Amino acid sequence: MTATDVRPSSDAEATAAAVAAAIRTVDANIATFGDRYPADTTAANRYPLRPPSAGQPEGANVGWTTSFWPGQLWLAHDLTGDDRHLRAALSHVDNFADRVNRGIDLDTHDLGFLYTLSCVTPARRTGDPQARGAALAAADHLMTRVLEPAGIIQAWGDLNDPRQRGRTIIDSLMNTPLLFWASHTTGDDRYAAAARRHTAQLRQHILRPDGTTFHTFYWDTDSGVPLRGETEQGHADNSCWARGQAWGIYGFSLNHRHIGDPALLTAAKICADRFLAHLPDDRVAYWDLEFGDGSGQERDSSAAAIAVCGLLELADSLTDLANAGRYRTAAAEILRSLIDNYSTGGHPVSNALILHGVYDKPKDVGVDEGTLWGDYFYLEALTRATIPGWTSPW
């Protein structure tokens, strides 16, 4: 074998360079933010501190996205083994314990996002008792959002809010891992049972016959009857919000890993095939799959990053090697496009990892900006591509 035969592939070289660039940005953000929190999205491609909200000061732990900052720190530690990333990640446990103990901004199913990355991870990795206690308290609070007889987890707001009552959203598939962890760590199956029932309801109703997904779906909370699907951040009720479809790929795949129901694997494949069939030439989705090249609409790099992680999770669950290879190839193509065309390696002014994301186009919030979750899932995708057998926090 010659030296030429063992040269790294161009994708491997590009991934290594992208990891190095991302770590430099994370390190700079540790100096900037420390144990405070960036905003949901950049403004003119830079994250400011999170604005005051819910009676809390600037930079406080409020909103649904704060855990994506310590989540990046845990990924940085996976990639480097450097204790400075471990110390920075652990510095957030106090904040998240305080948030759940004081009941700050907890009226959301996104407790799964918030506490899986911030507290379940250190509980697993270091045995931190405060992190374990905070994560279990968050799981208990999430269980109060289970609405019978429908058996769904209400997404947003006060449980008595008539506009939100009985609504769940496709993002919730990423929040159930907190409940599976709670059952595993306590031996109490009621957490996992709630997650199983909720996931089954979404598979049956939020996934449409044509393979697309609703963003949100409502149930009658008295009878449990499924009512209707709507969108909140997509183009139209009958269109397909790109980030939601990406959540479907990843979320159904993750829940299959925890539950083992083959119907969930089928749902993930359906979501994946529909998503891939609607990608533009550069393989990064527009913010709604209704749009394509020439539409003049914005892409959503965060949907692309989530989809990469979901496709790799899906491929790992398949025994069909041809299909698994197809999904891995698609993931590699999307990730390479993110590295080449969306990362901030050539944008030294930005403190994001990737640009050109969309938070909420209908409300003109975070359009064509970096997003905190997009950065996290981009770094997770790079981690998956770099570390064989990487252990998922989900």
C-alpha cells in the first residue's frame, strides 16, 4: 500500500478543518458568554446575550434553546478531550438546577431539549447528583403536561390556555428521551409509558399519507379524539415545514431506538425519503419544502443539520445495508454542503458555527441568521462524522 492509498479523503479533510474551526468559535464563545446564554439567533450574524425575559436579566436561562450552548460544550469535550470544555459544560448545571427548582419558564414540552443536554449528560458522564436531581425534576414537570385521554404531551403554554390546549408539535419527538432516561434511572416505567403513547399518537396523526408532516396537531382533551393539523412556522397548513420534517427523521429514529417499534423506523424512513426528494441542488433545504431553487426564499441550515444527524441515526438502525448506505451518503452530501457553503470559517465577524438559518419566517424572526440549535446539530453532525461509535446524549 502506498502513501497515496492511505491519504485522507477530501471529505475527511474538510470535516477535520470544520471541526477545528468550530472549536475555535466555541472557545471564543466561552470567553464571551461563560455561564450566561446567547440569544436564540444571531443578529447580523452575531449572537448577542439573551434578552431579559420572564422577569430574568440579560443572559439568563430562559426560553427553549439555552441547553444548546452547554450541549455544544459537551460535544467540544468529546472532540478534544480538553478539561476546559468539561469545566465549561459543568458550569451550567447550577443554572439549570436553579431554573427547575424555582419554576422559571417551565410551561413547555421543551424541558426534554433543555434538561437532556444540560443535566442528563453530566449525570451520565460524571455521576453529578445535582444534575441527576434537576433532570428528574424536569421529567416530573414534563409529566404534568400529559393530557388524557389523548395521551399526548401538550407543547406550549399554560395547560388551561384554550389556544394551546390539546396541541402537540413534531419537535416533541426530540423531548421524549428525557422520559426514557427517567424510567431507566429510576426503574419507574410511567415516564417511558407516557413517551411511548405520545410517540404513537404522533406517528398516526402528525405524519400525513403523502409522507410529509404537520408542524402541529390538536386533540380534543375531553374525548381524546384527533382534530386537525396546522402550522405555526411553516408556509401553510398543508405545506411541509422543513425543520419539522427533519425533526421527524431524527425524532422517529430516536424513539425507535428507545422503543423498538418497527413502525417508528418506517415513519423515519418515510420522512427521510420525502425530505431528500425535495432538496435543492446544494442539498440544503429551503425553510419550507414547498420552495425550491428560483423561489427567492431562504434556506434553513438548521433543518439541514438536524437532518444529517437524523439520517445517520436512521442508518445506524437499519439492517438493510443498501438503504443504510444511501442515507449515510445523503447525510455526507448535506454535511459537506454545510461545511463548504454555510459554515462561518470564512466569516470571522460571526460567532455562530453556521449561517443562513430560519427560526420563524411567518413572524419574521431570525430569518437568514445563525441559530443556536442549528449550531448544536451541526457540531453533533461533525462529531458523528469524526468519532466512530460516538455515544449519543439522546
